Amino acid sequence: MKRRPVLHYPDERLRIATRPVDDREFGTTELSELVAEMTATMRALKGIGIAATQIGVNKALAVIELDDGPMAIANPTVRNAAKRLEVQEEGCLSVPGVFGLVNRAATLTLIARTIDGKPFRIKADGLFARVIQHETDHLNGRLFIDRCHEVTDGVAEAKRLGLSIPPLQPI
Ligand code: ZN
């Protein structure tokens, strides 16, 4: 399956708040081909999630792949985000070489549609909840570096990009 070039920060197209996938698009070959290309691109770059915005497509669509094969989520919204936060290291295919700590809600409910348009809701915690928040952020034009409070790896690259995030201090 064809791979697509991934946009890198500071490309302004990463800042677009996406349009929802339209009712007429659900169940079409075009949409499933787009998901296949996103999946192939994500796997080639060893990512665990990719948003349509990252390949320059203005649609509220993302693919997440942890242990159970790829899962496409269209028009996702996050509900019931827990007040309890967890901090973990994140990276992003659009900010290659930079990793840092990000606080995310520990648990949430994802409400979304399949690429056939079927609505679903799913409770998520741990890494799954984190990736959902990272990808839905993308679809709203937000990147993990906007929320990152400490860079854990790639300090030189972060500086080169002009990011004003402090490096993690050695204890
Ligand atoms: Zn990302």
C-alpha cells in the first residue's frame, strides 16, 4: 500500500482544525484507501497512531495501532476525561527526534465512528487513552509539544526547532 509523506513541525497544515468526515464519505473506497495509506505510513515509521492532518488531509480521521491491529476512528470526541492525570513520554511522527513528558487524563471515553459510519463508544485507559488524546489533539491542530513540559530526548533538535521546553533535569 502506498505511503504518504508526513508533514513535520512547523508546517502550518498541522495546525488546521479538521472538518468532520462527511456522511457521504463513510463506506467509500476512497475512505478505506486513505485509512490503508495512513496505516502503511504509520507502520513504516514505527508509529502507534497517525492523524489525517499529518499527511495533509483535512478530515477528522485517525488510525491507532497498539496490540490488536489498526483501529480507524472518524469524528472522534473525548468524554469523561478523568481529572487524574498520568505523565509519560511521548513522541510524534511530525516532530521526529524529540521526546518529552506530557500529562494526559488517565481514563476517558472515546466516542467516534467507524469508516463505515457506525457510531461506537469505548472506555480507554493507559497508553490507549494517551494515544486517543494525542490523535484527537492533532485533529484540533494541537501537537504534543504544546503540552510537553520537559524534553526527555532530542534536546538539540528541540532547540533547533525553537521549542521553548526545558530539558529534563538530571536528578
Ligand atoms: Zn503525533
